[in-house]
Amino acid sequence: MKKNKMHNNINNTGFKVPQDYFASLEDTILSEVKLKERLSDPGYKTPVNYFDSLEDKIMNAVQPQKEIKVVKLFTWRKVSYVAAIAACLILMVNIFFNNTKDVTIENIETASIENYILNEDLETDEFASLFTKEDLSEVRLITDDYSSETLDNFIFDNLDIEDIITK
């Protein structure tokens, strides 16, 4: 048998090392060691008794040091002043720029007076209080004397029985 040639020869292992690999190997290893040291030690350390005084520091920072004065925009006092000034201005405008005539009996329409008297159901005492003695003396009353027969004849001639019964 022939000797089989082996593919593994000492001269040819199949692996190659990059050029200048061993020259920079030491630096690479040292940098990784330093990196692992840094990762194990985070670098943040709390001062001694830090958490004992932390609550007091936070409460002092949160609580207001001075009493803050609050000024309201709308107060009842300001609103009342503004309302009083507005009322005075409206009153002044009405007094100085009012061009209406004085209301007297002569200016009121007769139809308005008649409607008032008819719709208000005035008693005779109330109605009499509207007139003075001089006004009543000027009124001429009808003083014609009618006999009862004349009135009866007028009623029977001009009114129906149904009107008399319903009234």
C-alpha cells in the first residue's frame, strides 16, 4: 500500500497569524484588563452618612422659605367700586341728556286714561279721590224727573225678556 499523503503537515498547519499580531498583543490584553477593572468599579461612591442627612436636605428644598403673598385680581371691593362708578355715570347721562317732556295730565292720551279706569276696577271712594270739590261743583248733573211709568214703558219696549232674566 501506498502511503497516503496526509494533508496535515507541520509546515502547513492551515492557520495563519495576521501580520504584526504579536507586536500589538500585549497592548490589547492590557487594555482589556483595565476595561474589566473599570467595569467592576463603577466610580460612583456615596459620601459617608449621605442618606442620613438626605431627608432634611430634600424637605428644606421643597418647603417654601418665605410666605408668598397672593394678590387676587377680582375682589368684592374692586367690583363694588366699579359698579358704583358705572351707576354714577349712567345717572349723570340720564340727568343731563334726557330730553323727554314732563308728564302731566294734559300730555297723557284720553284713551289711556279711559282704559286705566275701565280695567282697574276702581271703587267709588277711589274714583272720588281723583277729583277735588271744585271739579265736582263744575259737573252738571241731569236732573230730569222721569216717572216710573215712563221708565217701565221704556224697559218693556226696548229690552227683551231674555236680557232681563240673564242680567
